[in-house]
Amino acid sequence: MEKTIKTYGRMELAQMYFPAIAPRSAWRRMKDLLQENASTAELASMSRRVFMPAEVSLIFNTFGKP
């Protein structure tokens, strides 16, 4: 199934990448991934609970579509 570029909640997006673990654990793991990459590090420290389409596009381009 093709994932579209739209606004995603941070836990919703994390669950797409890590579907076999609990939502909070998926977010923690995704946050670690974001921090390890220079182009996405800023996204890990945002207080906002959603990723805008441009940010989702950056994540998809960096890590591949889930």
C-alpha cells in the first residue's frame, strides 16, 4: 500500500515504521533515528505532535517509505 504525503501524528508515523511495538516505544525509537541523521535531527526536538507534509516528505526521502 502506497503511503501518501500528508500530515501525520508523530506516533502514527512512528507506528508505520515500527508496527510490532507499542506506540510510545515506536516514537522513542523513531526519535532516536531522527536524532542520528543531521537532516532530520531538528524534527526530533519539536514540541509539536504532528509532522507537516514537507517534514513527512523529508522523513520518507531519508528513511524510505514505511
